Amino acid sequence: MEKLKLIIAREYMSMIGRKSFIVMTILMPVLMILIISIPFLVGYLNDAGSDVEKVAVIDETGRYGSAISNTDLFEFIPMRADSVGNPHEFYQKSGGDLAAVVVIPRDVDSTAQVTIYSENTINVVMKSHINNALSDTITRAKLASYGVPRLQQMIQESTVQVDVKSVKWDEAGGETETSTETAMVVGLVLALLTYMFVLMYGAMIMNGVIEEKTNRIVEVIVSSCKPFQLMMGKIIGVALVGLTQLAIWAIIMGGISMIAGTVLGVSALSDPTAVSTAGMPAEAVNMDMAEMWKALMSVNYGYILSCFVLYFIGGYLLYAALFAGFGSAVDQASDASQFTTPIILIMVVALYAGMACIENPNGPMAVWCSIIPFTSPIVMMIRLPYDVPFWQLSLSIVLLFSTAAGMVWIAARIYRTGILLYGKKTNFKEIMRWIK
Amino acid sequence: MENFIEVKDVVKQYDGHIALDHVSVNVPQGCIYGLLGPNGAGKTSLIRIINLITKPDSGTVTIDGHPISEDDVANIGYLPEERGLYKKMKVGEQIVYLARLKGMSKNDAQREMLQWLERFDLVEWRDKKLEALSKGMQQKVQFIATVLHKPRLLIFDEPFSGFDPVNADQLKVEILRLNEEGSTILFSTHNMESVEAVCERISLINHSQVVLEGRVDEIRQQHKKNIIAVDLQKDEVLQPCDELFTQLPPAMGNKETLIRLNSGVAIRDAIAWLNEHHRLNGFHEILPSMHEIFIETVKG
């Protein structure tokens, strides 16, 4: 036990102290924030520098010319068709002053077709803006042409958006409101977390094993302790490194979102118009926040998180042991792909199965994949928020842990032979012999 | 002298290939013992069994009178032929870590380490990463890590390989000192000069079996070829005497006259005859070197 502790401590300290760990730990949240903010940044950069472009609107009907409102990017100048003449000549005469020419034909009411001419590629934003503005205006004009009083209002009033609420009964008939979307997101996040963690730190274990083997230090170490202790020390040490990293990320992200929340909250309160310009009245935003909060709270976190921890540990052990065992069987990292490819393939299958299960979390594939130990740590995460029957959950956990224990046993047998064997190309057949 | 290590009838097989075939080796307490043999003869397999890295298929190993067990790793120090340490770890941390794995306390390990670092002139390197050290210094660090916990049995696999003559000498002095302090030392080597210089006893392993075992001086006596170097007066030419001996061509770079006695002829009879017929300045018997015995045994 003392030796195992020593090995775990060495693994942990040696990795925590590495520059790559520190850089990765700090860089990752920064990257995440960058990725999240890219759409905003791109939008900002797009709008900020560019000049307003002029677009001539040649209106043959004489009614819709001013229907297209100006935006931050485009100024639409209504023109009478008879004053312009040939659109192409008009465009050329402008000497590059015009970005495009929009022609609204006389029969637009019946054909619903408008053309944008330009020598440049047409901007998508412009196209959709014109589309929206004209569709709206022409629809209204058409409705008005029927001569039915208050028709517009009647149509608006009769448009219904059904809000489907999901309510869960407990056995006594009590009601809790649930949110399917939130359940889905929570499950997906946990599944992705497991997937990433296992692959990232599994690879780390394998590299550690290969490094010790190529360094030849392994022979010195196993003359002081059992190969099993060395292997388990590495698996546990790396797990602690991973958890440390997750904890740091959680703290950083939490801090950032708190700061962001405060800043955004204050600005929203002090300037309600800022929010309403985003397309929704401030009231609606507040209501949405409240709904979201309620939805987030409707998930049973105690239950889900304790299951997550169990599956996380079991899944990590299972795959980490595989990585350690296979790492010991090769002389250098480049030889390892024949063993890692199947592992990664299984993981990817598990992830896709999990994604597919979102649509039918109680279907046969979801049920089987959440019981089979190699896929259960990922697929069960998706199913968890949808109330998995107790027998399935317990069967799955028992299977996962017994398979993980079996895998550790098998890995230990591969490991103790593999680490002392050099210069031999190892294949699956060979490894099967070591296990026997 | 009591045996510190007794290897009895050990068999080890790998994938149908026999690495050790009923091998028995006895290493007396306080002895410097040489384990000789060509590459692939089974030396490393035997060392790994004594080290508890692998288990024998059959046979027993006892240490200090009891069957060897996990608790004995603290009593063994092992320097493998293929040296290796953590490249990214600091010298001091590394030595202390390896000593603690052998059961030493942190404080003891640090105290002892400082003495050894001073002895090898490495104190200023204590907080440097191993990869910053020259190869020779890394070897010294590994040597320190091997002996720091004062093991009663030291196993050195080709300890002098990779050392320059000056450092090799320093290492030899340290090994002899450790032996004087009571450690039993097991050498695995094919460097026969070092065997003659430091080993009291040897086992020669060939094709998975012990083919020669015993005290170095006795083995050399047993393998003597009845060759005598005679020193005659200047300008004298040896007269043939077919009943007693045959003259051999002189060894390279040596002006001594060599004769091989016929079987059954005693040295004193030959010397008496030589005294009669020549003016003899002196003579000495030529014993085969361990190098010759090794080659003869392995090839023979």
C-alpha cells in the first residue's frame, strides 16, 4: 500500500509539474471561451469596419420601393423605373457607387419574383433582408386587396404556437414539471465528458507506460514493487491528474460565467432597450431565463451525478487498463495504433449510439448499449435523465464493474510480460498467449 | 562460509524455449560472485528470478536461509545492464523515490544521498533534471540509486559498461568498499578481466545450464594445460626432450620460451632436466586466463 501511494504521488507530481499540463489547463478554458465567442466576434468584426453599401431599388410597381428598410450595412435607395431606364447601364453609370440593383417587376404580386443584379457576388445577408421585407409587405398588400375588414388581425390572432409541457407523475400521482430538452443536454454533456476524459487520459497512461519501457526504468521499478502496483499507481495517478484538471476548469469556467452573469445582468437591468433591440422584449427574456432556471432545476442532480461518478470510475478503469496493457506490449508509441484503433472505434461507436439514443432513450438499442459495459459509461449518461428502470441500472453497473475488474486483471497479465519484452513485434495472438 | 543466496534446481521456460534448465547456484555470504555466460545463455533470466521480477517454473531460491519473498526486495539492489531512469525527474527526487520504493524513509534516503552525491561530486546536480547530465553522470546516479538503501545483496549487470577508465576505477573501488562493509555482490558480465580482478567465485552459464562453477583460482588450476614458461640464459636455445615436453611457439609480444609437459610428467622432473642441460634463470607455470577458459568451455 505504501508503495502504491508512492507511485501514485510520483505520477501525479510529475504530470502536474509539466509545462504542457499547466499550459493545457490554462489554455483550454480560454479556447472554449474563444470558440463560444467566435460568432459574436465575427459578427462584430463584420459590422465594425465596413462602409454602408448603397443598393438601388428599381420599383416597376411604384408601390414597394420604400418597403425595404435601411440596415447598418445597406442603404436602399428607391428609384422609379421610368427615371432609370436600363438597369445595367444605370449600374455602370454609378461608377462603382452602387453595390447592387434590385428590380421589383410590375407583376410581382402574382409571380412573387424579384431580381438582384450585381457585378459582385450577392451578399447573403442582403438577400435575406430583401426577401423578408418584401415578403411581408406584399403579403400584407395582398390581404388588404381582399377587402375584408380586420383580416390581418384575425390571422394573427388565429395563429397558434402550441407549448407542450412535460409533467412527470410519481407513484402517488404527484406532479413535477420536467424539461426534455434540459434532460437531453445534461445527458449529452456528461456523455461527452466521459468520452473525452477516457480518451485523453487513457492515451496519457499509455504514453507513460511506453515511456517507462523505452527508458528502461521499468526494470528497476519492478525489482522494488509488483508490476501490478506500478500499473495501478499509474492508472490512479493519471485519474487524479485528470480530476485536478477538471476541477481547475470548473473553477475557471464558474468564475468567468459568474463575472459574465453579473456584467450582463447589470447591463440588462440598467438598459432594458439593449435587450429588446436583440429582437425580443425585455419581459420575454426575463421569462425565458426563469423558465430555463426552472428546467435546469427540474433535473434530479443528486441521482444523476452519483450515477455519473459510478459510470465514470468504471468506464475509466475499464479503458485505462486496456490502454496500460497495450502500452506495455509495444516498444514505441508509433507501434501502438494497431491496439488503440479498436479501442477508439468502440468509444466512437458508443458515442454515436448515445447520440442515436437521444431520440428514443428507452428503445432496444439504448437499453442494450447502456447495459453492455464497453458502451454503457457513455450511453447510460444519455438515458439517465429519462428514468432508467432500476433493474437495468443495477445490472449495467454490476456488469461494468465486473468487466472493469476483469479488464484490470487481464491488463495486469499483459503488463507484467510486456514491460520486460523488447524488440519483438507483438500482435493480438501473442497477447492472448500472455493472458493465458 | 554460509551461503547467502541458494538457487536450487531452477527451471524457467518462455514460449517453449528453456531459459534456465535446472540451474543451481550458491553465493556465499560476503562473496563477490561472477555470473558469466554468452549473450542469451540465461543470466538475465536468473537475475530476474533472484530479483523477484519473475517466478521460476520450478525450483527454489533462498536468501539468508529462508525462501525469498516480497519482503526481501529491501535487501536487494539491482543495476540492470540497460540503464534507465526518469529523464524529466530531478536527480535528487529520483534517487529518494527509488530508495523509498525499497522501503527507506524519506529522511534517511535524503541523508544518505547527500553523502553519495558528495562522494561522486554530484551535489550541484541534485536539483537538475536527469536529462541535463552527461551519460557518465547518469550512470553514477543510477549506481547511487542501486546502493543507497544499503542492500545486503547487490546485483550488477555489466556494471562497467559505459564508464571511462577513470570512472570505472572509481566504481570498482566503491564496489569493493561495499563488499568490505558486508554486502554480497553478484556480478553478471562478459568482461573477463574484471572477473579475474574482483570475483572470488563464478558460475558459467551456457545454453541455460551451469557448466562451470567454483573459485576463480581453483578453476584456473583445473584448466591448466601444463604449460611452463622458462627463462634461459641469453643466446641459449632450448634442446628438445620428447619424453618430457614439447616446445610451443612463443606467445605474441613475449620472449619467454614456452613448453608443454607431456601428460604424467611432474614439473620438478622437467625442471631438473632443464637445470642439467641449460643455465636456467627461472620458470613459472602459465595458468589459463578466465577469458580462455570461457571461450574453451563455451565453444568446447
